Amino acid sequence: MTLSGWLKARAVELGAALCTAAILISGLAIGVPFLRARIAETFLYSVCCVSAVLLRAVLDLAARAIRLAQRSVRSPIVVRASLRPSSA
């Protein structure tokens, strides 16, 4: 996956999480009875939605950085083939 593709995917996930959090908090602000009965859970879920997406992005970036570092540290295997047949 290219960098721009990765960024688009993470932006969609973050947008969805922020939209969910905004809907929950605005529902709480306008006084939806179901949400008002669970104020703490509503805020907790809103924060968890956004932080889970951010944590996933950080972990994914860390995994990609480790793979890139491993590829750059590994020396390529050089195979030298003899062009002359061996005399036996």
C-alpha cells in the first residue's frame, strides 16, 4: 500500500470515529434520555472510538518502520555462479 493510500484509509477511519463521537456527544447535549442516563459511558465511548483509531495508526506506522529498517539492514545475498564447468 502506498503512503497516500494508507493516509486515505486512516483518514476515513478517523473521520468515522470523530463522526460517531460527535453524534454521541451532540445527542447528550440535546438531552436524549438514553444518553443522559449514561453520561460517563457516552464520553468514555466517544474518547475510546477516537483513541483506538489513533492507536491503530501509530502501531501500524511502527510495524511499517520496523519492516523498513529490517529490509535496509539485511545485506543482499550474493550468489556467484561459476561460468566454467568444473573439471572432474
